[in-house]
Amino acid sequence: MLNFELRGVEVTLHAVRQDAPPKIVSVGYELIIDTDEAEQRLALLHTNVRKYGTISNTVAAAARLDGTIRRKA
């Protein structure tokens, strides 16, 4: 969709669980992208993941979903 060039992706997740009733109440994530793409393209990738991503949309429908994207150092 974006013709985004990348060499790799790392994903870090942190979920918060509620005990009663048992459920996941929030998920935080960090996407680390190994790419030479411009910063605005990196931000556009994040926007598209949040807007069109099947997994992100499914999780966001059930729990708070917050995250960041950054370039691999």
C-alpha cells in the first residue's frame, strides 16, 4: 500500500490485566523499524498500522491501545 522499504521490525508489547472480571484493559507497544525512509514516511506507516491493521483494530476494540514507532538506531 505504501511501498515502504524496510530491513526488519521489532515489536515490544506490554499489557495490563484486570483481575475481576479478568480481562486485558490496555496494551502498550513500541514498533522499532530498520529503515532508511524519511521520518514523515515512518509516521505515515504508524498511522496506517493504527487505521488499517487487523490486529491493532481488533485489540483497540477491546482495550486501550497506545504505542510509538521509531527508527532502529
